[in-house]
Amino acid sequence: MATIQNNASVALIIGVTGMAGLSIAQALKSPTAQGGPWLVYGAARRPKPTWFPSSTVDHFITFDAVNFEDTNATLSPLSSEITHVFWAAIKVGRDEEETISTNSTMLSNVLNVLTANTRPIKLRHITLQTGTSHYLGYPGMAQHEPPFHEEMGRLPYPKFYYTLEDVVKSYESELTYTIHRPSIIIGASCRSVYNFLLTLAVYAEICKHENMPFRYPGTKYTWDHFCEMSDARVLAEQHVWGAVNEKATNEAFNCTNGDVFTWKKMWGVLCEEFGVEFEPLDEDDELFDLVEEMKDKGKVWDQIVEEKGLVETKLEEITCFLPLQYMSRLNFQFVSSMNKSKEFGFYGHVDSFKSLRFWIGKLREMNIIP
Ligand SMILES: *[C@@H]1O[C@H](CO)[C@@H](O)[C@H](O)[C@H]1NC(C)=O
Ligand SMILES: *[C@@H]1O[C@H](CO)[C@@H](O)[C@H](O)[C@H]1NC(C)=O
Ligand SMILES: *[C@@H]1O[C@H](CO)[C@@H](O)[C@H](O)[C@H]1NC(C)=O
Ligand SMILES: CC(=O)N[C@H]1CO[C@H](CO)[C@@H](O)[C@@H]1O
């Protein structure tokens, strides 16, 4: 276990059991990490899951950031150590308003405690992860034209990402920040709210088990047009880069793999990896309602988990069929510009097909899927 030295880099990752948080921990503990060696505190709301690799963090801590007393009791003793916060947490409310209030409370609580209980303030920087939905409107409402870039203004309605950015900016006189906006995050965890890859893997396993075809729930448009993803490793690399490079200070960056793909091609990769037959999209067919199809499949997943001896999970906790289906029916190309990142000196990238294969392997290694 690493020990604390004066002026050392001490990280607190909020949301360490999610796809991004786990990859940030791994990036910080890599021997070549910029700004390292890092002492890493990983925080989550719930206790450490069995699949979480213990050696990834120096200290695993649990507290509920929504609760100020709990946050204060846990973090005030650490406020004289922690130099960097990596924010990769999300707690989704019943609606955008609840999400906004919950999220800004969590973020304010953590920043309050770390800046109020020690002098001089040790905390120097926060990396805030939001997402490219920053640029997206709600169904039927105004939105920006892709490709999206950072200078695009805010849309004229409440979005919790905007609120989070405002909370962070309100601490501008005390610390610096960077904002990271990934697209669809691809990584390995069963504690992420939006894990599209795991959702697709579970769907494929259910298809095999039930002898159902592995059908695409989206439109012909997204089947044929460009989409992109954000590998959790590239995202983690950008967080660390943002945390230690002065040039990036107080700037927002998109974060995607740096390539684009069509779902038609990606579906083929998924079929190969999961061992299911490729079903071409039939233009004349009605849209396939995956959400409806998976509604009652919880018991089937339970059975697969038991038969294959997998880590115990519940279908409704690890999948997000509705957002997946929504994404697969967008009527524009879901792509972001990586111009700004590159101009500022961040060149992280990965081949999206290789990325998918890599993370499917990880999910298997972690015994989350068969
Ligand atoms: C937070 O905790 C510290 C140390 O335990 C304590 O001194 C401080 O009064 C607490 N702050 C608040 C606002 O409760
Ligand atoms: C992200 O990409 C979108 C689409 O190209 C672009 O409009 C937006 O300005 C980019 N944002 C940043 C911070 O680079
Ligand atoms: C590149 O990104 C910048 C934002 O940094 C944006 O202003 C510009 O329009 C983008 N150019 C292209 C070709 O997307
Ligand atoms: C900026 C913002 O929306 N802050 C809200 C965070 O949530 C608390 C309550 O949960 C509100 O009081 C704040 O106004």
C-alpha cells in the first residue's frame, strides 16, 4: 500500500465501482500515470462488490454523498490529504428535476467538506464527468446539430449536467476543474446506471437461452449511419490528463474513441463475440420493441446466472433497455468532435471494435456474463 508524502498526488474517485471510476483507478495506479505516483481513495455508496479488484485502490471507502453528515464524517479527516477529486458518479432521479437536485447536492457536499475543514485547502482540481447528452435535447425539442462541439451553448431547458458544471465553477476561486463529456461509455461493471454493452450481452444470453433471434431494436437510419463510443480506458486517460495538465485547466472536452462505426457492422461484431446468429435489419418489418420483449425476462436471467455460476445480479439493475432503444432510434448521427482535445494535446484513442471485444472479455473475466 502506498504511503502519503508531502505534496503527493492523492486522488478521491467518486463512483469508483462504475465503469469510468474503475478505469480511472486503474489509470492512476499505472506505473506510468501522469502526475503519479498516486495514492487512491475509491468511494462508492455501497460496499465493495466481489468482482472489484482490491488492488485497484489503496483505500475503498463508502458513504452516501446525498447525506451531508455522512459525507462530512467520512471525508473531513481526509480533507488535509486529498489533492484531486475525480467525479464519475451518477444517481438518476425519477425525473430530470430530481436528478438535478440529487446530483448537485452530492457534488456540493463533497466539495464543501473538502474545502471547509482544512487550511490551506489541499484540494487543487476536480475532473467532472458529464456526457455528450449535454448537446442533446429531449425528444421532440430543440437541439444542436451534430457533430457536437464544446462551444455550443446550452439548450434552453434544465439539464443536470449544466447544474453540475455550475456547482464546480462556483468553486473557481479555490480550485481548478476540467469537464469530460463521453458518449456511450463502454467498460466493465455491474454497478453502472447506463451500461449498454452489458445490456446487449444480457440480451444476447437471453436470446441463446430462449432460442430467440438477436434482433436490432433500432431504425434503418442508425443501422446505416455513424455512431461512436467512449472506451472507459480512453475516458480515464483523459481525466488524468485533465487533472495534471495546466493547459486543460477550466476547460470542457468531448471524449470519444476517435473513430465512428455503423450499428450494422457493430451488430456483426457483437454476434461473433456472443455466438448468436446475425439478423440483418429488415426494412419492411415494424420496429422491434426490445423494451417490451425484455420486460418479463428477469426470471430467465436469474436462471442463466444460476446455471452458469455468475456473480449474482438482477436484470433490472444491470440493464438499461430503454436508453439503448432510444439511442438506436435517433434521427441524427451521434458523433462528437475530438478537435479540441487534440488541439489541447490529448490524443487518446482506441479502435471501437477492438474496444468492444476487450470489454466483453473483461466482463467474462469478472464472471458477470458467461
Ligand atoms: C465536519 O466534521 C468535522 C470533523 O469531524 C467537524 O469539526 C465539523 O464541525 C463538521 N462540519 C459540520 C458542518 O458539521
Ligand atoms: C463536442 O463535439 C460536438 C460535436 O462535434 C461539438 O459540437 C462540441 O463543441 C464538442 N465539445 C467539445 C467540448 O469539444
Ligand atoms: C473543431 O472543434 C472546434 C471546437 O474546439 C469547433 O469550433 C470546430 O468547429 C470544429 N471543427 C470541425 C471541423 O468539426
Ligand atoms: C444548483 C441546484 O440545483 N442546487 C440544488 C441542489 O439540490 C438542493 C436540494 O437537494 C437544492 O436546494 C439546490 O437548489
